[in-house]
Amino acid sequence: MKKLKNWDNQTWLSSKNYIHQFNKFLSKRARFNKNTKILDIGCGRANIISNLQKRQKFKEKPIGLDIIKNKGIKKNIIFKKIDGYNYLKRKNEKYDLILLKQTIHFFSPSKLKALLDIAKKRLEKGGKMLIFSLKTTNNKIPCFKKMKQKLDGSLKRDEKLFKIIKKKLKKTNEYYFNFKVNISKQKYLKMVKSRYISCLLDLNNNEISKGVSELRSKCKNQIKFTDTLKCISYKK
Ligand SMILES: C[S@@+](CC[C@H](N)C(=O)[O-])C[C@H]1O[C@@H](n2cnc3c(N)ncnc32)[C@H](O)[C@@H]1O
């Protein structure tokens, strides 16, 4: 699979409003204070933990891990270009919050199991692990036909991953984070062309241009939908 580079590259997922609402949701699920230590696995450009750091001024800067070092990674956090599992295996540090946002689908079931086992060990007592992933049913992400097939396949796989997570973590709670997206068709088509979501990564250029034409004729000039994430919360 190609690398995901444009997920949070000037999209609604990196907009001030999205980050603000997401972090409001996070603050309800994990109580922050100056001593809170945070690890974000698959942080992308680290918009989320950077904004948290700006507002909360933690004594220890949040750590963000990603296998890709994109351009424009935020500077007020500690970024490490490394696989999340390898990092946890090597470092014996503990965290109050381990965040995995829209990252689990990059893991095989066996690697996810191993990651969860080690992440549990790296949580402080009372610490939380919050795992976010796209809602698997009735998902509203605007898609062309081929993209929808890929997305549905990926969401089916996510359902299996959710089962693994619940089995591994045992006592969990579930929440939903909803964000109302309102984006111009022009901007959304640009996101599709830049393969913003992983279900587009394996499509060839011809499939992408056909898909863009399909969306151009089927979508309204202003695209509105709700982007919903399921959140699984585990407390040690
Ligand atoms: C969909 S993006 C989500 C980025 C960020 N969490 C957000 O929601 O804005 C998933 C990220 O996970 C990263 N990733 C994939 N496999 C990873 C791994 N094994 N360890 C760390 N990061 C990984 C990808 O490179 C990508 O940046």
C-alpha cells in the first residue's frame, strides 16, 4: 500500500473547528492536568496533540509517533518517526493517555493484539487508552463507486478489529464523535485527487480521475455530511 500523506493536509480533519471539537470531546473522556503524559500513535501532522499542548501547557510535551514524517508536523510536541509497536516495546515509559485515532486499520490483527498488550502495560494506573475509528455502518463519507467498495471492505475489516480490541481490553466504554462537515465540492475533489483516505491509496490514476468525474456530476456544489467516529475507551 502507498503511504498516506494528505489525510490532514489542509482538510476538514486539520481545520481549527475540527481540532477544537475533537479536543473538547477528548477532554471529556480523559481529564487533563499539567502532569498528564500523552502518547499519540499514528499522529500524522500532530494537529491534535499540538493543540492540546497549546491549551494545557503540559510539563512534559506530548509524544507523537508516525511511520511517515510529513511536511508541516507541529513543533510544540515531540515527534518520532517510528512504528508505534516498536516504540512501546523499546521504551519503558508510562502515559496517562494513549491515543490511537484512525490508525488501527493499518495494523494486521496479530500486530494489533501485540500493540494493545504492550500499550496496556505502558498506561499509568487510572490512565486511559482511547481508540477512534470510522463508524462501520451507514458511513456518510462521499464516495464514488470503486471508492465505496474499497471503503466498505475496509470497514468490514474494522469490525473484526473492534472485536479484537474489545476482547483484549475487556472492560471498555463506547462513544461516538460527530463532526458536521461542510465543504465545497471543489475542495473535496482536491482531497480525493490527493488520495486523502487510505481506501484511495491502491487505486490507479485512471480510477481516481474516473471517480472524480463521477463525484463531480453526483455531488452538490457544497457537500454536507456527518463524519462519525466510534471511540473505544479503556481505563487501567
Ligand atoms: C488516517 S491517519 C490519522 C492521523 C491522525 N491520527 C489524525 O487522526 O489526524 C493514520 C496515520 O497512522 C500512521 N501509521 C500507520 N501505521 C502506523 C504504525 N505502525 N505506527 C505508527 N503510525 C502508523 C499513518 O502513517 C498515518 O499518518
